[in-house]
Amino acid sequence: MTGMNEQLKKVFKKIIPESLIIRPADISNNIKINRAKKAFKNATVSPAYISEQQLPELQKLFPPRIAYKYDDETLLQRGMERVDKLLPLITDKTIVNYLELGCWDGMVSYVLKQKGKNATAVDARDIGFDKRAINEGVKLLKMDAADLKFADNSFDAVLSYDAFEHFENPDAVLKEALRVVRKGGYVYLEFGPLYLSPFGLHIYKDITIPYCQFLFTKPVMDNFLASQGKPPVDYTHCNEWTLLQFRNMFKKYANNFETIIYREIPNYAHLDFVEKYPSCFKSKTDCFENLTVAAINVLLKKK
């Protein structure tokens, strides 16, 4: 019976275009989106936050998420996965000189170097630099990505992973990336979660509640963490840029590049919070999409 079902699926795929196939998950997401949108549209801006007492109650409902690991094996695996995804996108054999921005450990550049590329990697802090990357010959430099100490057109490609949501001035960083990459070269960016998305405050290990940055004031969250024996949130860790700000940034420099890839990756999993506490969200943003797009992935080619 299972084999027959699989055969039927294959037949339907041949007959019905992929774009017309309606999946149960799509229906469920559409219901969530429409209900949350309606609540958001009709919301007032008060109350802007829910009570302090609700934080520990909600925390019990959300177990800790899988931690973002930094052990040697994970760093190498992450670097390999990113390069394996990147290189098929950039097939031009003349692209050999890479610059990685906000590299932290530099293991993406390490893997690129192992694959015969020239790799330079910079970060505002040098405490994360991995010795394996240094020993492989990656040029690891402590440097502000918004003020790169490289000449114009120095690189064939500029990369950045999970950093543009942290850079204090993403606009200045993109401008620098476009300056130091040569004509015909590439800028590849993957970053998120964006600040207004469910886990945009980047404290999901300690406060596991989605959209906690909308629901509770900063003092309330810090008091809760103190009660757990944990340090307060470093609110400078995220730049708090919205989806609309990033869209406007790419639009601002659109004359400088051809867009090869532009993807906005959504997270609809926790829209029930928007439906239940709409004023908490309406008091911080007028744009519903700011709440649902969690990450951005782009590949740009310099004109």
C-alpha cells in the first residue's frame, strides 16, 4: 500500500506543477497568518507589555532550544557546511580571493583555504580566532567591518554569516563590502534571526519565550535572569534593525550590484503570541512582516 502511495505521489508531481501543490503545512500557516494579521491590524498600542508574573509562567511552556555550539568539531562542521553550500553558487573560476566579515572563529575561511582559495577573515574581536585557521594560513585580522583597511577592488568575493543582525551599522558594512570587492565579484550574506522575529533578541538559551522582546520590558527580563543567577541581557549584542531597514539598505545600493539571490526566510511558528497579545506588537511596529521574516540570504554581483 505504501509503495502504491509513493507511485501516486510521483504521478501527481508530473501532472501538477509544484507551485500548485497545496500542502497541509501551508494551509495551517495561512490560517495562523490570517488570524494574527487580523488581530494585529485591529490592535491598539496599549498595553505595550504583559505582566512580570507571566514571564516565569510562560518560560515553563518552552523548553531550552538546542544551544549554538562552539566546540572544535562543530566549528569545523559548520564551516564545511557553509562552504559546501556557497561554492556551487559561485562557479566562476576566477573567484579565488575571499574576504569574510564578522568571522569570529574563521573556520569558513579555513575550509576555503583548504580548497585552494585565498582567504582573509576579519572580526571586531580576536578572541574567537581558531588556531586551525591561523595554522592553515588564513589571514585573521582584528578589524571593524564598517571601516575596512583594504584598497578598493581588493577581493573577488566578500562573505558574512550571522553578523549583519549584530553590526552596529549594517549600511556602512555593506558599503565597505561593495567597495573592496572587484567588478564582477560577489557579496554573499546569510544572517538572522532579525530583531523583531520570534528569537531576535538572541537570548533563547536563558529566556526561551518567543517574542520576549515584545512582551516584557528590559528591567523585567533582567530581573528574571538575576533570579536565576544569570547576568543581564547585553542589549548591544543586536542592532535592532527591522526587516524594512534591511530592505531599504539593499535598495539604497541596488545600482551597485546585480541581485543573484534574495531570500527572506520566515518563521510562522509563534504567531499565536501576536494573536493573543496584539497591542504588545502594534506598540513596537506598524509592519506585520517585521514579525514573520526571521532571516535573509543574498548573493550580489558587483556591476
